[in-house]
Amino acid sequence: MRTGRSGVRPDGVFHLGRHRHSRHAVKARRIVRTEVRAAVTQLFFMMTYGVVEVYVAIYAVLHRLLSGGIYFIGIAVATVATRILLGRVVDKYGEAQLVYTENAAIITGILLLVFAHNIPCYLLSVALLGYSFGAVQSALQTMAMLVERRGAASSTFFVAFDFGIALGGF
């Protein structure tokens, strides 16, 4: 059977080299690339969270700061507040703008945690890291999800989430 200029046969099958794929298989392959990009970004964000999760309690005791439990309560409150308040901002400006601010917030939050050994900087680090961890997951997940492959995208995304936290502790 002959193919047209686009490589599509009259029966709706793409002919790519020696392999034949349906139109939907080629479309699905493109979607996976966007899922993987968001998942890899999530992996690196969660690696930083894994490091914070493992070492912040020890760090707080060494520098005579508030306990690590207070730190995590603060991160939880900032994460919830971020998710509640940023829905309309994402609708107006898009997810990409949010990811840029998250990058800046996570870098600043980690630097404050590492180099400033006083309570105000410690609490500002809580707010910045809570914002970044709360916003990054929802923004990247929104960027990765397409209706046709919601289950596969969600699975890929959360595997990267879990592996990031696990690898960050090492």
C-alpha cells in the first residue's frame, strides 16, 4: 500500500521506517515527552525537599533554632496557603511563570537555611520553602497532565516525586 506525502496510508496508519503505528500511538509518544520533562523537574525539586526533610531537625538542634517539628508545621501551613491562594494567579499568568518564582524561592530558602543562623531567617526559609514545595507540585502536574493520558501522567509524576524524596536523603 502506498503512503502519501505525510507518511499516512489511506487506512490511517503512519509508516515510520520499518514500523507501523496508529495515529494515536504517535500522539501518545509525544505526550509522554511532556510528562517526562515535568517528572524530571519534579524529581530534582523533591530531592531538595528530601535533604531538608532528613537534616533540618539535626540542623536546628546544632544551631539552637526552633525544633524541626516547628519547621515542618510551618512548611505544611505555607504549602496549604500557597495552594489555596495561587489558583487564580495560575489561571491569569500560567504555570510557567509560577515555576520561575518557585525556582527563586527554593534557592533563596535553602540559602537562608544554610547561611543564616537566627530565628527570623529560619522562619523566612520556612515560608519560602513551603511556598515553593506547595506550588511546584501543582504547577508541574498541571503542565504534565493532558486529558487523554491522565493516569499515565499522574503515575509518572508521582514516581518521580517519591524517588526525588528518597534520593534526596542520601
